[in-house]
Amino acid sequence: MNKTARFSGGATSVNKSGPNAFSLPAANLPLTKRLDFSVGNSFFRNPWVQAPATTDARDGLGPLFNTNGCQNCHIKDGRGHPPRPGDTNAVSMLVRLSIPAMTPEQKKALIRDGVIPEPTYGGQLQDFAISGAKPEGQIKVSYQDVPVKFADGDVVTLRKPQLEITDLQYGPMHPDVQMSARIAPPMIGLGLLEQIPASTLSAIAKQQLEEGKGISGKLNEVLDVQTNELTAGRFGWKAGQPSLMQQNAAAFNGDLGLTSHLFPNENCSSNQTICNELPNGGDPEVSEKILKFVEFYSQHLAVPVRRNLEDPQVIQGEKLFAQVGCGSCHQSQLVTAKNDALPALSEQKINPYTDLLLHDMGEGLADHRGEYLATGTEWRTAPLWGIGYTEEVNGHTNFLHDGRARTLMEAILWHGGEAQTSRDKVLAMSKQDRDALIAFLESL
């Protein structure tokens, strides 16, 4: 058995199945550092409350928010899902909002901020509010059937989401509003992805272009709010955040309505006065110390080992994965940089199955909403490691940015644009080969 292939996260990998498979610290994290991991976990897992409160380390929630705790969206450190029948709120899915840049001022701001927020509702819709405030609105998702036929006559029915915002409480939205639904992605291996040198990613993009196979990934360039400079983006569905520290602080701000030294303003727009009218939890509400604990936690969540590597069906599926070209974007082997400050993550040979680059995925997956250099048809290549654990961790198999795909095969069949050729090759496969391809993905 190939040891490196089994241990997708290098020496950080853990051998754990079941619902807690995504919630363990890196296997090589020393005992002396596991307390920091546990403290970060507590701030990630436990709910924040409305201010003022006796729990002053966790108060300041809202007044507008999507959830009162990180774990509510990243369920068991795993994947979110779209609203289900009977859900009164979107739970672990949010909707990004923006408008096109029209004026010279907006076009200048677009370079710095990546998007122009919707004037009244800001950069995302909050469907919860504390007492004394009203939620911005409610998210409704319906689906349109899209049948797709394989060469052998088998049919898979995809579902195309139709997004609607109802019960707006702060006035109408801009007529040109752009909306993009996003489910929470898994948390495993993020610290390893953060340690992949940008030069490695740029080299992959160059190689893809030189190969001339229609694959042309690009690094997003996003604002690092600490340095006030543009740098490589690698986190989020469109690689809109440069680091875990900034990703976490942005989520505290946008999702929970909590301020920090990175995002010191409440998540109300200039057209909403409630943030000034209601009590807050201090200035800032999330201290730099708490942010560092949560950063350490999110950096060191381990990737579980691969399974069933010696199964002939899995071996055949891995060959097919390479033959149809999936590995061009879903890069299997990368090496993290040397980092003495994070020794558990330093110089690790990993198998994340991502290039962290933006790719044109075609009209079927388009949200028609740009983010920095990402266009309305481009998405960052999602890491595939751990994807076979999704059902046992989260109790569902909803994939892609908005959870529309209910199976791995549905996710494959939504691929278009640069991945169209690979998708067409899958459509031409026999049932036996399709099953082998899925068996390989489920082994990750």
C-alpha cells in the first residue's frame, strides 16, 4: 500500500471514522499544543449571545446574523446543506449580495474590495436578528429538474436551484442585485492549504496553460486587510480570502455580527441604523486572543486517512479519474512550505486534490457574480480529500457551492466550461466504469 496515498494530510492525518472524523487535531500536534486547539474549538463550537450578558467573552451577537456559532454552519467541522423542507431558515447556507460597479468610485472600490455590496443589505443577507431587531429577510430555494443522459441510456436528473429572498424588512433591494448561495465547506486540512506556497500554485497555472488542454487556472488576488495589499486568495468558494485569520474574522463579522480588529465595523449597511441603536459586546467583540485560538484550531483540524486503497474497483476508478483529466485541476500531490512557527504543518507531502485556482466552470454553475479576479462563471477548485466521509459526518451528500448536487455523480455532471471535456468522457463511460470512478472518490 502506498503510504503517502493513504495519508492525505501527510503526518497530520488521523485514522478516524464516524461522525467525528473531521473534528480531531493533527496527529503530529504535540500534547503541549492540544490545549490551544481545545480552547479554539470551544470558541468555534459554543454559541455567542446578545449583549449585554454575564458571559462577556462571548457576547455581542448580531444584531443581524446568520448563526450564533461557527459549528452550526460547519456541522461537525464538515459541510453545510441547503434548506430542507420544513426549515424556517437557511441554517448552514448563506446568500452573498452585491451590485455591478457602475460609477468611477465603485469601479475603484471594486479593485480594493472585490465586490460592491448591495446598498441596503450589504455583502450578505442575514436571516436572523437579536431581540429588538428584525432579520433582513428569508431565503427560499426551489429546484428545476435537469435530466442528463449517459451514452448507455441511463438518466440522472440534476436539480437547478432557483433562489428567492422574501420578507425583506429594510426596504427593497437594488434592481441589479447579484445573489449567490453558498453552503459552508468542510474545515479539514485548511492549515495545510494555507502553507502551500503561492509560487507552487502559479507554477501549476503555468503548466496547465502550456499543456494546451483547455485548462487555465488563475490565482485570485484579494485584499489582505492586515497589510492593505493585494495577495493570493485561497479560501472561500471563489478564493476570496487570503488567510485563515482573515477568513475567520470575516465569518465572525458577516455570519455572527461580531467585530474584531480586522473588521471593526458592525455588519449593518449605512442604510440600517440598528447597529448603532442596540448594545454591542465591546470594541472589539472578538478579541485578538480569541481570533488566534480559533485560527490555531482551524489550521490544525486533521484530514482522515483514505480508505479501501487496495480495492480493485477503487484502483480502476483512480486510473479513470486521471484518464478523463480530472487531475488537471484536482491536483493530487502538493508540498507545504517550511514553517518553523507551525511545525506540524511544515514540509508535509499532501494529497488534497485541488490547485486552489479559479476555473471557468461554465454557464450551468455560474452565479454571474464576480469576486476580485473571479468572474461570474469561475470557482476555486474544491479540495476532494475527506469527501468520502461526508455522509457519516454530516448525514447528507450535498455537494458544490450551493449544495445542489445530491450525489458525487450529480456534482460531476454539473461541471462545464474548462471541465466540459472531462464531463463528456464520464457521460460516455459504462456503468461499471462510472461506479469505479465514484468508488475512488468515496475512498478519499
